[in-house]
Amino acid sequence: MDRADSAYLGRDLGLTAFVTGTWSFLGVRFLLGLAEAGFYPGIILYLTWGFPSSYRSRIVGIFMTAIPISIITGSLVSSQVLRLGAWGGLQGWQWLFILEAIPAVVLGFVVLIYLTDGPCVGQLNGEKAKPITLHSIYRHTIKL
């Protein structure tokens, strides 16, 4: 998983606001598909590196719970953005894509800075938490 996936996803989502015809739409959707294709498998792989197998199903369940929550909150926010109508020379649907792209791009760069390549390289937990985390992962992996 490339840590910049979210930034690419946001960029391509924002580009959707500026499509003008069939070919530009197909091109932007193709780029969006490229950016989105590795996201879910990458997240699942990343979670397997950071959590022992006994906790993994709970963590994946928490991650999967974000899907219906984002659908509910996203539809409520999107309906209000669409009610804006034409503003600043753009239609409501264009503003929708632009406003949805901004957090994805910003969080993409935040992920590049703070997300590590695994539990061995962690910055946020501190040096004291690393051996505990690694011991827990290895102990559950080899079933000691």
C-alpha cells in the first residue's frame, strides 16, 4: 500500500468536478479507480502487521464499521452542499466533489508524515511501547 493513496484519491475526486464530457469523465474515473484499487487490501495488510491475530478481527470490524458511518454522515453533508446551488461559477455537484477532495488530500499528506511502515518504526507510541507491542505480536504469532 502506498501511503499517498489518500492524497491521490482526493486529487482524482477533485478532478471529477471539472469533467466536461465523456472522455474526461472516463479518464478521471480511470485515475480514481487506480488510486482506489489498492486502498482496502493495503489497509487490511497494514492491520495484519500491527495487531496480533487474536485482536485482528476486532480491529478489522472497527475499520469496517466506518463504512456505514461514512455513508450516513456523507449523505447528510452532501445533501446540504447540493442545496447551495450555483456559487462562485460552479454548480452544487462540482462543489461537492471539491469539498470532498480537500480532507482526503490533507489527510493524505498527514498519513505520509505520521504513518509508519510497521510497529518497529513507530513514532507515536514512544520507545517504551515498541518492545511491548512487538512482544505481543510475536507471542501471538508463534502461539507461546
